Amino acid sequence: MNFPILSSITFLPLIGAFFVFLSKSESNQVNKGAIYVSLFTSFANFFLVLFLWYSFDNTSSNFQFVEESVWISGFIKFKFGIDGISILFILLTAFIIPICVISCINSIKNRLKEFLIAILVLETFMIGVFCSLDLVIFYLFFEAGLIPMFLIIGIWGGPRRVYSAFKFFLFTLLGSVLMLIAIISIYWITGTTDVTEIYKIKIPSEFQNLLWLAFFSSFAVKMPMWPVHTWLPDAHVEAPTAGSVILAAILLKMAGYGFLRFSVGMFPLASEYFTPLVFTLSVIAIIYTSLVALMQDDMKKLIAYSSVAHMGYVTLGIFTFNKQGIEGGIIQMFSHGLISAALFLCVGVLYDRAHSRLINNYGGVVNILPKYSFILMIFVLGTLGLPGTSGFVGEFLVLVGAFKVNFLVAILASVGVVLAAAYILWLYKRVIFGKLENNQIKEMKDLNKSEMGVLVSIGILVIFFGFYPEPLFNTVNVSVDNLINNYNMEINKFSVLK
Amino acid sequence: MINAVYFLIPEIFLSLSIFTFIIFGVFKKNSFDLIYRATIIILPIVIFLILNNNFENVKIFNNSFALDEFSSFMKILILVSSFFVLIMSKKYIQDINNNKFEYPVIMLIAILGMFFMVSSNDLILFYLGLELQSLSLYILASIDRDNLRSSEAGIKYFVLSALSSGLLLYGCSLLYGFTGSTNFQVISNNVGDINIGTIFAMIFILVGLAFKVSAVPFHMWTPDVYEGSPTSVTSFFAIVPKIAGIAVFIRFMYSPFQNILDEWQYILVFISIASMILGAVAAINQKNIKRLIAYSSISHMGYAIAGISTGTESGFKSTIIYILIYSAMNIGFFAFVFLMKRSGKYIEDINELSGISKNHPLAALSLLIVLFSLAGIPPLAGFFAKFYIFMSVIESGMYALAIIGLVTTVVSAFYYIRIVKVMYFDSPKKPFESFKSYGIYGSLIFSCLFLSSFFMYPSIFNGIISKINIF
């Protein structure tokens, strides 16, 4: 098949953004043209990605749909290609973006056109991250996402948006520049930045630790791992709903993807060497941020901290280096992408009506918004990992993987499950049940059609993948096997050498 | 000798037009507009003449004047950027009632001086070119002679620059004394056996060169001169002499001092790191947009010098790409500064830009692109400029320089995105005065398109640059 489908799904949103840019903006009025164009592009892209998933070959561990062309002559090729791991994230991205577009049509009041452009441009960059098979191209897309996200937080955010936007931008940039140095060093060590080539050439063991740390500095900030997670709650609280959704659902997953593709794939020895570090940070993240989440009175902040805790499971799972752990980490990322997106959308629903995110201002919502309360219930249960939701599958597998490797770590991580139940159920209790005291809430209306459609579609997926995660496993299975085999081969070779 | 004249056609044409313009300007009243237009037309003609000269690496006048790919490339870069500076600053010059015919003519003289600097293969010719350029720049800095700050800037620039020229000349004479020649090739051959005299000479020359490109610790004049001079002159200062300065820098380091790499490498690394750090840190608190760009240009010179400091071929080539992209970014930046006019006055305070994205969405978007590019965020061209530099720096194993350089990009990103914040996040003020100027809008659009589409094929210049050879 010669049709460059990966480039198409990557750059289609950019073309869409260009047309939105061209559409006439009547000041202060709803810009129909821009909305239709962005809806069309995002849905078209979603269907393209579904088609891609359909034509993807589950049984091969090679990179598929590979596209190559000369980019920087003599140095770097423009190389796209996907395997079972990347396609899941592309799927997630393409699914989340139309949802963001729908949700922002109602909630963004000023400069809607610019917002849509920012989201579509961001989609291009995010899909580019998951498609690229060249380190420099990866870095390019990875960093480029900062610009639209910075603007989304800064322009459409809440009262402390400037502080949050700057914190987000500078934290992530500082983490990433070290990765750039590492990428250039890899070029001079191996003579290429093509990931598949590097897998074959293998980076000499004496360089691996430093390079791993440089990549880690970038991914740890993006993930975010404790103690560099502090930008995330700020960014989440101030970002508009759609911004939070993208941030939680996709931007954080870029780091997890980076760990799998680059840290584990290219530096197996260093990954093994630094496993205790990652375990420690993950466990701290799980327990500490869950405790912090308990004490929050801002709903978005609470969910943000819970995201940090859930990402702790992901890093824990990835660095167990067994099949259960890694697949669990991937499923956990996928399900967290759905659930946290839905939770932020739910908070956005309340915020659009009552203009408050403080838990204290609510109470007794169930009397006024029964449908909303029911749907929120699904996602709350998904967050705490109730069997039957996709959250359970990921967490369970991660813990199984962790028990195989390190008993203590697994026990400590399990504590996080209990804590998650505590903070999220307490949140649900305080917001949904209790006495109806705030008069503002009494005038609220239940979900409208578009909100209903969006939340129900995510809810169905959460439950579907909770009962039947087989499609996800089928997709990643061979790629994960391949990753683990390569890892074990390297480790064994090295221990024999010793 | 006839042959030599043939090679010099671009320079001769430029000098003849300068004389014609001066005479014409003296005898005809109110000839500013005409001469300005003629100057703008002259520049593409000179580019054409340079491109038309089909030869490879010729040295004329007793090997003192080098005509090679390097000098042609740099000359064309100088001409193109001057062209943009001229077309976008015309409106400004007329608005501040400075429409004297000398202005474009002096710029042409400066360009002629730069031609000789870039092509020089001999200390004397180099010094002549440098002085021709510098004297024109002193006049340009104080061209708004009724304005106190402009005169002050001119005097300041003159005094400090004359001092540095003196040091440079002293270095040149020492170099002549210790190597016995003024020719770069001869010097390069004789400088090999280290003696303390040549190193002294090299350091004096480095001081002079660092001054001309405003690298730390010889940067003190930059913010004041940038702020005091009329913006049209600032835009010229920020772009064109920098190109010539870096070209001469490259020529010196790779030609006469080629064999004493070990001696100058650490000096350049220091200059580069100091410039990057000072440029990044000192700009944080600037309120005046011209002072800010002054510090920004200091830090950019730091990156350019980082490329030279590697002493490798890929090093100076990355510097050439850097200076090219730097020029494109500054053209865009200054085109926007020329738009900042409110109720008849040009404004320079950054806070006055507040909320401009509401009133002028397109202009604000363009400045956004330019600023993120200056900060070196992918996928804009500024990233590739830095990328090439650090490719060569890491190739030479200078990891400390690379790490410091990249960490300072984060610091400098802060002040660039601060302008974005003022434009996009703050509440709107009164809109700018709207006026028609194809020059300004054209330059802005050109710069933005260049910066934002560079990523599609970043090796676009590699073909040309790979041909460049200095040795």
C-alpha cells in the first residue's frame, strides 16, 4: 500500500486548521464555518484512524505503514511508522480531539476560532509524536506541542492562567533540552537518529546511563513524576475544559510512550540499572499524590493529582519489564486517557453552569441533575479501578506485574488503590449527595444532547474495555513481546559478558 | 589588472551608484524619496551582479581580496537583509522627519565597507573595510541629530567602537610584526610555531571582533545604541553589521588563526557562554522592546560564536545557517516594531502591546511565530538554527557548552514568551494606527512564511553551504 496514510492522519488536522483560519470571523458571533470545518476534520481523521486500526496487522512486530523521505540531506530522514503500541495512542488522540471540539463549542465564549485552530494544530503535533520513527522528528513534534498548549492555557484559562502557562512551558522546555542533547549525542555515537536502526546498532553500554537520564528528565516532567509534577495541577486548574482533557488524555501519554519506545527500547541496560529509581518515584507518586488529592477542595486539582498517581502505576508497570506490567501500563494509559478526559468534561459541565470548581459550593447535585450524576458515577468507579471498568484491567495487570518483580513495591502500590477509592468516592459524595444548599445549583439544567452524547460514548468505551479488553491486548500483544524479548536479550548478553 | 577589475564589478557598481546618488542629492532638493527608491532598486542589481560572476575561489590584488563562495554568500545575505531593512523602514524615517537623502547613501557606504570586510584576505584591506563600515554606522546611529538620545547613542558608539578599532589595529600591527606579512595565508603559515607575540595579537584582534558583533564582555554599547538610535537604524544594526561581523570572525578564525585553534578555542567558548548567559538573564527585566532585542541579539551572537568555537568545518557552516535564520527572524521582529504606532507616535514599551492580538490578530500571530522562533521552539526555523549549532558543538565533544547553551535557551524563552503573554493574555488597549505599507507587511509575511515553513525541508541551504570553503 503506497498511500501515505500516516502523513495524512498527521497533517489532515493542520490543513483543517488552515481552513478554519481562512473562515470569516464575525466578531463576537458564533463562527459556524469554523465549527463545521473543525468538526469535519476531526471526525474525518478519527475515521481514517479507525481504518488504519482495521488494516493494521496484529501479528507482525515490525513497524508498519513506514514512510521515508529525505529531510535533512545527509543527516536525517523523515521517517514515519507505527507498531501496536503507537496505534493505540493514535486511536486515543483521534478519539479525544472530536470530543474536545464538541465540548468547546458550548463552553468557549470568546475567540472560538482561534481555539479550534489551536486544538487542530495540537492534534497534528500529538499524532506526529506517536508516528515518528526518527528521534529528531519525534523531538520536533514533542516540543512543538508546547506552543498551542501554552496559548490554550494562557488565553482561555482561569484567573491564574499566566502563572500556570509559564510554569507549564518552562518546566517542560527545561526537561526537553537535555533530551535534545542526548539525541544529538546519539547521532554522533551511532551515526543515525533512525529509531529502528538504533535498535539494531545498539548503543554502547558506557553511554547508556547518561543518555537514559537525559531522556528521563524530559519524560519525567511530561509524565509527570514526583517531584517534578507541580506544573500539572496548576496547568489543569487554569486550563479550559478542552485543554485539561487534551492535557490529561494525551499529552501525559506522550511521556509514557516515550519511555516504552525510547528509554526501554534504546537503553535496556540503563533501564534496568535505574529501575529502583523509577520504582521509588512511582510509589511515592502513587501514595503521596493520592494523599494530596484527598485534601483538595478544587475538583480539577483533585483529578489532576489523581492523574499523577495513575501515571505512577504506568511507570511502575513499564519498568517491571514483564508482559503483564507493560501491557498493564499501556492499558492503564489508554483507560486513564478516557476516564480522566471524561472526569474533566464532567467538571466542565458543572463549571459551565455554576462557574465554580470548589467542592464546597456543591452538594445534592443528584436531585437536580440525575443523568449527570449517573454518568459521573461510571467514571468515578473507573478511576478507583472497579472490576468491569477499563481502569481495573490496567491497574490489576500492573500490580500483577509488580508482584512478580518486587513484593514490597507491589504492596505499597496497592495502598494507592485504596486511597484512590477514598478520594474519588469522597469527592462524589460531597458533590453529588448531601444537602442541596447552594441556590445556584437549583437552577441548573441537566445534560444537553451534545454533552450527553460525548459522555455516554466515553462511558460505553470504559465499560466495554472493562469487560472485553481483548481488542486492546490483540493490538499491543506482539509489539510488547518484541520489546520484552529485545530487552531480555540485551540484559542476558550483558550479564554473560560480565 | 584588467582582469581584476572585471572581478570587482559588483563593488565598482556599488561605489559608482553611491557617488551618483551623493551628487544627485546635493544638487536636487527633496530628493530623499527618489534616492531611497533608487537604493532599493540598486540592491537586487548588485545581487544579480554577484550571482553573475561565475568563478571559483579567485584571489586578486596580490591575494588580498578573496572572491569565493563564502564571500559571495555573505554578500548576498547582507544585500537581502539590507533590502528588507530599507523597504520596511521607509515609513518610519519619513514619520520622524528624518528624510534626508544621506540616509540611504550612508547605508550603501556601510554595505560597501562590509563587502570589503567579508572579502578581505589581508589585514590592511580588512581594516579599511571595517573602518568604512564603522564610520558609516556612527553617522547612522546619530542620524536623528535633533534627538538627544540619538546623538548620545552615536557618540557612545563612536567612542567605544573607536577604542576597539584601536585595539584591533594594535593587534594587526603586532601580528604583522611577528609573522612578517599582512596576508592571511602567509600569516597562517607563519603563526604555527607558537610565540607569545602572535597570541597577544590574536587576543587583541578577538577583542575588536567581539566588540563588533557585540559579544560579552564587549557588549556594553549594544543596549544603549539600540535604544537611542532611530528604530530604522536599530533594525539595520541588529542584522546587517552582525552578518559582516560574523563573516569576518569566521574568516579570521579559519584562515590566519587556523593553526592556533587550541589558543583561541577556549576564549571563544568563554565569549560564547558569557554572551548566552548574559543575553538571556539581562533581557528578563527589560521594558523597552529595543533594549530587549539588543540583549536578545547578544545571546544569539553567543550561539553563533559557539559554532565557530568548534573550529570544525561543520561548525562554521552551522554558524552561517544560524546567522541566516537570525537575520530572517530579526527582519520579522523589526517589521512588527515598525507597526507599533499609536496616536502619531511610535511606541517602544512592551506593555503597550497588551492585548494587541484582539485588534491586530494577523500581526500578533506573525510576531508570535517570530518570537517562538527566536526562542528556538520547534518546528520553527529558530530551532533548526540552534540544532545545527549544537550538532557541531556536540560533534566536537563540547558537552558543557551544549548543556549551558540549551539551558540558557529556556531562560531566554521566558522573556520571549513574556511578550506573547502581553499580546495574547492581557486585556486589550487601543489599537495601533493603521497604515498601508507594503514594505512592512511584505517583510513580516516573508519572515513568517520563511520561519514557519522551514521545517518542511530544513536542508534547503545545505546544498549551497556545503560548497563553501574558506581554506
